[in-house]
Amino acid sequence: MKTRNGIHRHVAGSGPLYGRMFAVLGMLSVTGCGNTQAPQEEMTLKARPLAERCEVRPPAPGVLEPELKWAWTGSAVMPEHHQVMMTPVVVDVNGDGVADIVFSTFAGGTFQADGVLRAVSGEDGHDLWAVTDPAARVKPAASLAAGDLDEDGQVEICAIPENGRGIICFENDGTFKFRSALAANDYNEWGGPSLADLDGDGFVEILDGNRVYDHTGTLKWVGSDGMGGAQYTGPVSFAADIDQDGQQEVVNDRAIYRHDGTPLCVNTEIPHGFAAVANFDEDPAGEIVVAGRGRVSLLDDDCSLRWSVDVPGGGHGGSPTLADFDGDGALEIGVAGERAYSALASDGSVKWSTPLQDLSSGKVGSTTFDFEDDGTLEIVFADELKLRILDAATGVVRWELPNSSGTTHENPVVANVDGDPAAELVVVSNDHAYPGTHGVRVFQGRQGWAGTRSLWNQHAYSVTNVLDDGSIPAASTSHWLHPRLNTFHANVANHFGEGPGPYAAADLVVSELSATCEGEGQVVLRARVLNQGEAPVAAGVKVAFFDGEPTSGGTLLGVASVAEALPVGTSALAALSVPAPPNGPVSFSAIADDDGQGGGRHTECIESNNTTSTSMELACQLPPSNQPPVALCRDVTVRADASCQARASVDNGSYDPDHGPAPLSVSQSPDASFGPGRHAVTLIASDGAASAQCVGSVTVVDDTPPSITCPLALEAKIRLGEIGVSLQYAVSSRDACGPAPVTCSIPPGTIFLPGLTRITCTAKDASGNTASCDFGIRVSIDLSL
């Protein structure tokens, strides 16, 4: 609790509080010398809605105002290698909880070979390590991929060797780990690897264009549509579950491969290039944007072409950035050409263009971010001469700074690099082609920017392709199924990955106030402090006890501390011994996180619910021999697993006030897995002599769509003069939770007329999840019949 203007804000100790119920023990009857006899009440803490997170966020910065945080311009180790012309990765390589920046460097103008891999601290840019072994040189202009390859709890870094063939990987400290076969029959100049667990077996694969290697560098398969990627400079492929079949595919620009390397689909109508994936329509499958070799194209999940247009501003076209630039609910595509950066609507039309200069490659990338946390995106890119931040809705330049580069595939990166948790902007530069700067610079907001993740682990980055600890998920979540994450090449403001965010806060309440007569003339006051927030609290929470109401002239009796730490959902006692007051009516109050002078140590999401008061009739006498336990329940919502079942505990911190006579045991009935729906669960807390019960609920939600299989295209022939032909076909569906009836736009047995008829079939399960497929029936007239 923090004081505001020196005034505590109090709420009575029982009853509804901000939609969350808690009960306290009131009207204690203190009798004889011993424990008080108090009515035991069950306490049920309802699950907080997702929209009501227990968080304390700093005020939105409201201003852009970038300022230089630090710059790395070279090192005493390999000092001539200080040029940077690639996309760095942001990961924690040394386990200190602060992100680090890993990048490749070159000397002079030699960006084709002799690259030195380096890591610096994200906090201040000081050197962590450099790979000085000449046998472990990398392609200095190629991108990197970082993640935990071997489940050792440390990230590894993979790069392209300096000869451009295969992959080379390093430990988190820069030690050489392995390299693929030296005679690899491929070539990648400026592209780079990506990481994914394609088959969900817990082992990470390394993707390099149309080639997939296992976690030891052994080649697993080669796709049939060539290396692909940018013209003359190489590919950046990545993994995503495009068709929502539960298996990730490899997206190598215009070609999509299943996890085993067999083609899912290829569109040879368009050229190779850079790819990005997001959701452009209402179905759950992803759509693919391919930019390169002068064209920008949108492919459906079956590789069918939706549209293709020339790159605005001419040239090759860089890696596309996908986001809702203007907040209208539809995605835009950001792409750089040789002379313009443009925003394309989802139909391929140009919304706006702004000049840039990238005559050397025409292949730079970009990213988006809501720096000011005002709901409006900005776009960041760097060309040959400048680093720019644009208003994403209009393309108006909001800030620019000289930043020289010969340019390859690089793009600026927005991530939290110093653990504060506000975002920073990372940009690289070199002066081999244009005079200016070289190295790595990190910018921050003068008044701070919105918070974000401490990760950017590969060039083809989407928020869900890597977990917070740097591990690669065995079953990657399709980012486009989450509206805020329907982006590509971007981190998202105030999204911190799968764990609790840095703004998670505690919420401390006094859930029970009791008194015990102990010894001659002494009463022990006990306050149970419950943490019903979303962040743990360290041991030592202070509790101030008052005679009467603190805001109505109450007298401070003393301050006690909670000895135990308070993880989320747990409670513990603070006890204070005071002289016994005269028998008769008395009132006590307790304030959690209070030093007796109105000051508190912990920032909470609700500061007004720390106080509980109770009245009692004091007359000490012998207490009962045992106090029954207190059962605390909650309502839980969980997702059904692959077998359409789920189980969860409804316990919310049940406890035994007197810790006996036997250890507290907690059980629930039924103790089983449940199918979809809401299930009442009874929790029983027992101390061996007495027990208490409460009822919570487990709600199992089925949000997994069924699978549906349509036949391949069907054909039939009829004689001249026949109207048509009646055809039967079969469409199958499968759903883990039961039947998923199929309905088709044209039912089997319909008479099909000559020509091609398209049929769409949809499977819908009992929870309303749907999946669709389509196929065609072609009827032709055979004159030979």
C-alpha cells in the first residue's frame, strides 16, 4: 500500500469489494485465557476477469522524443570489425535477467565474408564476448536466429558460415557448437536461419530457405522449389501453422512445405522474395505476403493468388511488415522499395508512400510499435542515409536521424533491452558506402516508452515463435489468432509474452481478524493477510493494529510483520501481543502494508482495501480444543486438452487457523478430469478432527476447431444432350470433443451441370468451432459417348 496525500483509503472488512468477495471474522467472543472462539466462514475468491488484471502501469508516456541511450562503435577485441549491416537479435545470453544484443560485424567494406559474431549487454552496450576463431567466421550481412536448441536452459545462436553454405551454431557464451556439412549444396548471402519445433517432438529444427536441419546440424530435408528468397542474396524462411491442422509448415516465400518436407502448395505465378504471415480475413488460416523481385503479392493458405502488384517506389522490395497501421481493423502491409516506403491496404492498393533512398539493395525491412502507448502505431525503418519513425496511419515523418548504411536485409528492432520494462529501439549502421556512423545504437524515450518483451530472436520474428525463456515452443501458437498479435516483424506494446507482465501487482487484504488470550493480562491480535493480486510479495509485510478506527481517532497499538512470503493466492498471519483491555465491547482494526505512520512498501492494484475492522465482546475464558480449518474456493476456467478433457484445482489458499491436531489435508470431489462445460467441485479441508467445505467450479472450454477433409477435385462426363449428372461425394470431419456435423453448399446427390462447380463444406462442433474446406466438381460433355 502506498499513501496518497498522506491519507489512507479504507473499506470495511467484509462484503463485496471491486467484484471480488472476501469474508472476515467479526463479533469475536473472547472468553477465558486461551484462544478466542470465532465463527468460521468460508471465503471464495472469484476468478478475476481478464479485463480486470491486477496491474499497476506507469502513466502513458504520451510523447515520442527519442534520445540516445548508448552506442557501441567498436571493441578492443578485433577493433577493425566494427561495421554492422544485418538485423541483430535480442536475447539474454548470460542469464542475468537483462537482454543482450547479438550481431555480426565486418571490417572496412568486406561484408561478403570474414564476419565476427559479437554479444554486448543491452543495459549499457559493454562487450560480453566475440568469436575470434578464424575457423568460425560468419556471413557478416546475414541474419541470426537464437533459441534453446538442446533444452539446457541456455540460448544458442545460429548463423550462416562465411562461405554461405549451410549453418553454423554457437553456445550462449560464443563457444562453437556445431556446423552443418561443409559441402552443403546451397547458398545464402544476406538471408539467415529461423528456429522451430516443426513436428512437436521437443527437438528444435533450424530452417535455412528450403533446407531444414535438426538440432545437431544434420540435414533433414530439402524443399522442391529451390532456395528462394531475395534475388541474388538469399532466403529467410520461417515456420507457422498456416492451415491450422496442428502441425507447423515451413514458409519459404511462395512455397509452403509440410513439417516433413512434402509440399503443401507452391505458387509459381509470382517470384521468390521475403514472406510474412498474418490473418487478412475471417477464417482461422493464415495468409502469406510475399515481397521481392519487384512484386508484392498476397497468397491464401492454399497458395492461391489473391493479388499481386508492383513494389511502390521500384526496386526489389524488402521484407514486409504486417499490422493494422491505422486502427480500422484491417491489416496493412509495409514494404520498402528503392525510392519509397509504402503502406498497402489488404487489397493491394497503396494507402500512402513516403520517400526513402535504398539504391544499393532496395531490400531493407521495418517494424511497427506504439511507442507512446496511445493506441496509434509508428513505423520504424532505416535506409542508406537516415533512421526514421513514421506515423503509421499517414506516413508522416515524426522523427529522423542520420544513420548511414550500405543496406542489406536489415531492419531496426524494438524490444526491452535493459529490463526496465520500457521498450528501446535498436538500430545498426556502417560507413563503408556512405560517411556517417558505424556499430549499434540504442535509443529510448526521454520520458519512457510503452513496455514490451525482452526478445527478438530472428529476422522472421513473430511474437509467439519464441517463449520468454528463449525456448522454442513444441506447439507454436498462431499469432494471428490473437487480435493484438496479428502482426509480423513487430513486438506489441505492453505484451510481455506468455508469463505475467512486469506491471503485475499485489493486492493485500486483511481477510481475518482474531484475538487470543495468552498469559496473564495479554491478548494476541492476529491478522491474516491474503495476497489476491497477480504478483508475489516478499516476507516482512507490515501490519498496523489500531484500537478503534484509524480514520476516526483510533489509537495505534503496534506494528507486526508477516514472517512468510506471500505468493499469489496465499495468506499468512501477523500477530501482535498487547495488554488485555477491560472486559466489554471493544473494536480493533488492522491495516496491511502499513508501518503505523501511513506508509507502505508495496504498490498494489487496489490501494483502498487494506483495512479491516471488527467489534467484539471481550471476556476471556477457556477456548474450545480445536478450530476447524477454513476452506477457500475459486472458479477456474481451463482449456480442453487433446482428449477434450481438463482438470484443475479449485483450492484458493485453504488453511487451518490452529495448525492441528493433524496436518491440513485438502481434497476435492469429484477429483477427475472434466469435459466441456461448467462443473461444480466440492473442496474439503480437514485437520483430522474437523473439516470445512466450499464449492468452486471448473469450466472447461473447447476452443479447438474440428478438422475437415474434402475430396480432391472430381470429374464426370456426360453424353451430348444430357442435362447433367447426379454425383455423390464424401466429406469427413473429426473433433476431439465429439461429432462435428458437416454441411456443404451443394449436397451430395445434386445434379451437376456441365462446367466447374465449387463446393464449400463446413464442420461445426458442439462448441461452435468451425473449419471449412472446398473442392470442385467438373462435368464435361464427351462426344465419344
